[in-house]
Amino acid sequence: MILGAGDIGRRVFDGLANSTAARHIELVGRDEETIACAANLTRFASLQRGYHSTITYAVTDLTDTARTAERIAIFDPDVIFLAASLQSWWVITMLPSHAFERLYAANYGPWLPMHLVPVLHAMRAVRLAGSKAIVVNAAYPDAVHPALNAIGLSPHIGIGNVANNVPGIRIAAADTLGKPPADIEVRLVAHHYVSHRLSRKGNAGQASLNLAILCRGKDVTDDVDVDALLASLPTRYRRTGGLRGQAMTAASALSVLEPIADQRRAVVHAPGPLGMVGGYPVMLDSQGIHLALPGGMSAQDALKTNISGQVQDGIAEIGQDGTVVFEEASMAVLGKELGYDCPQMSLDDAPAWAAELTKRFAHYANQVNKHG
């Protein structure tokens, strides 16, 4: 079941349908006309290519917990993919460039309520339905999951972020070593802040990351100039970004969803596994989800690495009760640009903060698009 029929939800829906695996896939969204048309387009296009997945759709609003729980109970999914956000990350990239760059300076942390609130609604519905599904989330898992983990409502695992640079790193390493990409594996520990910065700047900034490069199972990290390799990501190995670049995030989502759905063992990269902060290499197998860290790295060291990225992303702390304290400098950017100031946010207050941020950003976008 895919909850959310925006760009990433529909891309993943298409990817799952275009497979020889015997799957029943249901797309769920708020508007019946949009959902029906999207589901039928995928159904017809996949059939045209010779695939025969069972494709259905359903209508609900995540704010209606009872109805959403009813839809989940009726479909009884093995896997749920949450692709819902009040404002996708790429929306600010559609602003005039000067406005985008000013807002981008806040980093991603202050936008947390826009992603946390829909996931909170969805997870409440999952619990109300009594579902045993593995829940995979696309909306800022690096921070959403540890916040919701405090109240036992974290999805099992996220997608994107740390994963999105792994193919580029593999190919860059393969070219450097003169090996085919199939021989190269990567183990990368990095927060959203770092993974996003790598594709734009080619470095981790003031945060840290941990990277191991393997060739046919042997650690060859010392044979590679890692700094130079990472610096090549936004130059020689640059890729399309923004909305069109969602193709990479959809591929990262499928790299997680397909092994889970097909009960296939795989090492993948994912943010927020088991409610943890940041992104990690993980093993998916019949026993569940496990960290697959670079050799010699402890879970505590990996967490420390990701906390360094969390702070740079604009989140000072996520408390044991899920309360989020935001970095002053990051929040000051939204204060200056939007007139929005949220020093800290409890889970109970998240919907109100999300509503205020939605209102203030809409006014801001209207003004800059009108007046420049």
C-alpha cells in the first residue's frame, strides 16, 4: 500500500508495478479523480509492457485516522510506503533563485513539522488498524523517526537521503580503481545534511561522515583519495536535481521496498532504520532490519556521526519524549524570511506549528513570485 499520491508516491507505484513479481499494489490518496487516473495509467502502461501486477486504489485523508485505519485493515498490506508530506523538499527549489538560496541557508531541520505531522497521522492509523505491515517512510526519516520513536510510532525504515549518493560514489570509485561498478560496494554513514551537501558541494561541511569502499568484498578505502572522489560528485558525476531528480529518490525507495516485499536478502542504505537518527547501511533479511556498518565502526560511533549532521541540518536535539529543539541560527533564517520562529516543538504542538509554517510560506512564495 502506498499512502500518498504525489510525485514520489506515483514514481514508486509505477516502479513496483513494472515488475515480473506477483504483486498487489494499492495507491491511496485524497482526491478520487486524481487517484483513479494515476492508478489506471500505471495499470495500462505496465500491461502494455507485459507486466501483470494487480493494481487498485482507495481514497482517504490521513487526518481522518479512522477511515485511513479502515482502508489499511481492508487491504491488509505486507508493506506500507508513506509518501506524504505537507510540503515536499523540492518545493523551495521552485522559487526564484535568490529566494531559494536564502531559504536554503536554514537547512532542512526547521521544516520538520511539515514532514512529521502526516507521518504521525499515518502511524496512528497503522496502529489503530492493528496492521503488522513493515512501514517505510519517505518524509525526512533522519529526524521524523527518532522523534516518533519516543512514543513508539516510528516507521521501521526510511528511504532516500543517505542512499542517493551511493551509486555516484560506487561509479566514481570504480572509475578510479579501473574496476566495473558491479565489483564495488559502499558502506556510508551520513545524515541527510551530509547526503544533500555531497551532491551540491562534494563534501560534508562541518559535519562528519564515515565511508568504506569495498572491491569484491575487500576494503580498498585506503587505495582511493576519498576527498577527491567526493569532490567529483557535483562535477564529473553531477546529476539532475530538483523535481526531475526525484528519479534518484524513487530508485532508492525501490531498493528498500522490493527486497522487503519479495523477502529477499539485501544490503541497502536507508535513513531512520529502527527509529535511529540519520542514515546507515543496513541488512534486510528474514530476521528483520540490522545495521551493516563499515568494519570496526560501532553503533555508538555511527550515531555520533549522524548527530553531527543533525546539528548542521538545524536540529540541536531530539529529546526522549520526542520534543525537538531547533538550532538558533537555522531558525533565524526562517524568522527573517518568513516571520516564523519555533525554538522547540513538542509532538503535541507539531500540527499547530505545521499549520503556521504552511501559512507563512504560502504568503512568502506569493510575494516573491509576484515581486521578485
